[in-house]
Amino acid sequence: MIQDIAPHRYDVAYRKQEARDQDIILLYQNDRLLCRMDEHTIAYPSVKEVAKVFPEVYQKAKYLFCIDDTVYFDLGKHVIDAFLDFKYLPKEILRSAKPVWKAYAGITGFQIHKWYTQNRYCGVCGKQLAAAGGERALKCPGCGTLQYPRINPSVIVGITDGNRILMTKYADGHSSYKKYALVAGYVEVGESLEDAVRREVMEEVGLRVKNIRYYKSQPWSFTDALLVGYFCDADGSTEIAMDEEELSEAVWFEKEHIPAERSEADISLTGEMIEAFRDGQV
């Protein structure tokens, strides 16, 4: 999966650190990322390169994280035009960009950047938020309210019936992703992960399930989510009652007939779960 970058090591611990010439700047415009792509190989500008067009980078850069000895910074609301051979490209390119550890840096930085830019003022008293200091948080100087990065817990559900697995496609308007996936949804307030599995399955495909068992989790910064994967068995009838507002397809596939269109098995939890079922690992 995209976060599995060993032997590289991701260190998200917050630091008060100034940007150096050799460090990396991650620059975003809406849902686009400034980068250089050579076929599928991705590169980002260094602080030194950015300083040629934005000398204030040393004072304005915000520490994000490091991978091994490579330190990454964000420029927040500051926007820089494309320069040299760097261009703004849609963040979706990170689904296939290589090396994976650099793609992971780019999308993880996007989640933190979006949180910074969407939380500039206190929702309680309206004053401008400031860095809390000592941790990755924003604090209101007026009322003391703290804001932490947004993380949306979500469940991915592999529903099985013997040699079959239930696969779905999103309806138009619900996702830009058009390939087969699994039943999925966000966890509601006051709801356990297991209850979210039961509810989402019932809402989307009208099935009851049993033997709910944890598989793996994954940070998925494309949607600010923490994905939690579960497998479960159909309980009783396997007749599908599809929610046509959410889904365009919901189909039972036997292992040998699972569509070969999946291109993200190596980066996404959904893809790995489908392949794990196909290969008889679960």
C-alpha cells in the first residue's frame, strides 16, 4: 500500500525547524501539486530552487514531516507560479507516481496543507488561529480552542459468500473513481467500526453480515481518511438491494472472474483486499 515505504522511514513527529536549502517544498494550488514528472517518476522543488522565485521561503515555510533525512515543508496560503520545469498537476497522479515513498510524501503533505488552509479562524470566537507550539495543532489566542488535523475514520468492507466477493461501482457524482471497489463509508458519531460495517452494508446493498473480522488499516490522504478494512460473510439471503443513489453496480464475483482492471492493488487498501481474496489469503 502507499504507506508501505520500507526501507524508507516516515517520521510525522512535529518539530520546530527552519527550512534549509536542501529541504523539499510541497506546493499546492487547490487539488494540484507542483512537481516534475519524467514518465511516472516524480520530483519536487527544493527550498533553494523555490528561493529563486520566492526569497521569503525560509521564513514562511512550515515543517511537515521527514522521510529518512529528507525534510518536507509547506508554504500554506502562499502561491507560486510554475517555474523551471516544475508544473502543477492533479493530485491523482500520485496514485501511480514513482517512487512510492515520494508519492506518499506528496499526498500526505496535501492533507496537512489542506487542514492548515481550511482552519485559519476559530469556529468559536472568530479570531485568527496560530500554531499551538510543541505539537501539530492550531490554537485560538482568544478562547484557547485547539484544532487538530482532520482525520475521517472510514470502513472498507469485503463481503464474501464462499468463493464469491461483492464488488461495487460508484454512481455518477459520488466519486471520480470509476473502477470496481468494495462497499465503503464513513463512521458516524457514536458508532463503533463494526456497527459502521453493518450499517454501510445494509444501506448500500441491503445485506446482513456476520463474522466481521479486521484485516488492515491505511491512512488515505486523498480523502483525509483513515481506512479500516474488514472482511465479513453474508448472513442469510445474498440477493442484492442496491442503493442506486450511491452505486451504479453491485455484483457478486467468483474469485476466478474478478475483473483484472485493478491497477492500484499496490497502493490502496481496497486493491489489496481484493487481491488477498483472489489469492486465497483470507
